[in-house]
Amino acid sequence: MKKNKLILTTRFHENRPVSIGNVGFWSKRLNGEEEMLLQEVNLSGISTKTVDRLHAEIDLVRHLLNSRKQGEGYLDRDWVTQHVGKVSGTRLISYLRTGEGLAPGETLDLPVFEPIELEGRTFTARALSYAEVLAAAEKADELDALTVADDAQSLSEVEVLDGEDSAAMFERVRGKAFELQGRSKIIIRATADLLADNLNARIADDGAAIDGAWLLSHLMNEGLGQVTAYLRDGSTPDDEPEEGETPNAGADAAAST
């Protein structure tokens, strides 16, 4: 009787090696422990702050890369945050899991989209790194941006309090609105300053550095978000999702890693 032999080990499930920042990595498939780590990161993202979720993602990617790094040496957290971003981190995990989604010779460096042209200036559109995304999330936390947004939304649902007449209610709402406007202006200026820093790292025309005030003089607030979204995953306001496709699927997939 013929005896079959079953050999199960991730050592025999290698995809093509990959490189990031001129560092080579073996592409051994995700093992059971790593899949559980990934599930923990995904689940923790449901209830944690953006900053905490990003730190968890970075720690996971650093573990996956160091366990597959070719040659000696250890990649520290700074290297990972500078060379990997949410888009490339998602592609890395997908490739390690399925062996698909990466053409021969293609790297997992931060992707570069079509250049950005803004008021006579040209900037390359390299996708945001984890370091840049983390800086924005930390600034949003510092300025309590989510609370400001929630408070602004609550103003549309204001009701008269017990013992309060309509004049007192309007005065209370007016005072709250002015307070929120002041805080919103601080957030918008900080957002513009961060975006200017990101664009200055991508100047393609040998021009001078810009600042947040320059951006605000040429863009509406909506434009700041559009440029940021483009640097995040290459999405533009004109993008129409395919039938059955989730809008901003690239961003949603990145957030799930």
C-alpha cells in the first residue's frame, strides 16, 4: 500500500521575496500566531483611539518584517514608520497571506501617484508614511478635534433647558457656536500646517517651501481634505466606485490592518 506523507510548515509556503527601502525580506506566509495578532489589531481598532490603533498596526508590521528580514540587523520603529504606510502595510499583509497582488520585480515601497499641481507649484505624490499619518492623529488628539466635531453637530439638535426661555437658549447657543468656531479655526490652521510639511517633503519644482497660510490662501477647507486623501491612497473627488465596490476601499482596507 502506498504511504502518503503530509508535510505542513510555513517554510514551504514562500512567495517571491520583496524589498522595502532597499532592504530584502523573505515572504513566508502568515502563520497561525501572526493571524491571531492581526485579528487582535483589527478588533482593538473598534474601540481604541486612532493613535493607539496606529501604534498597534506599526508594531504588527515591524514584527512581520523583522521575522522575515534578509541578513543581519534589526529594523527599529523609526525605520518602519518612515518606510511603510497604511497602503503599503495593507499590501504587505495581503501578499503574505495570499501570495497575490504583487507583480514580479515590484517593491512594497510607499506608492507614488500622479504629481500634484497646485497654484503653479508641483509636488510628487508619494503616499503618506505611518510617521506622517501618526503625526496628524496625534495633533488631532491634542486639539480634541473629534470632540469639536461632535459638539458642532450637537448644535443642530439644541433644545430649551428646564427653566430657560428662548432668548436665554439662543444666547447660550450663540456663545457655544463662537467657542467652537475659535477651536475649529485652530484645528484648520494646524491641519494646513501639517499638510504643508508633508508637501514640502515632496517638492518637485525646486521652489521654496510653503506653509499652512499659503495653502489656506489658495484652497478651501474641503481642498485640504482632498489633498490629504490623495496622499493617503490616491483617491480623488471624481473617483466613482465600481458596482459592488466600497467607496474609498483602499483607505478602508488600510484601516483594517
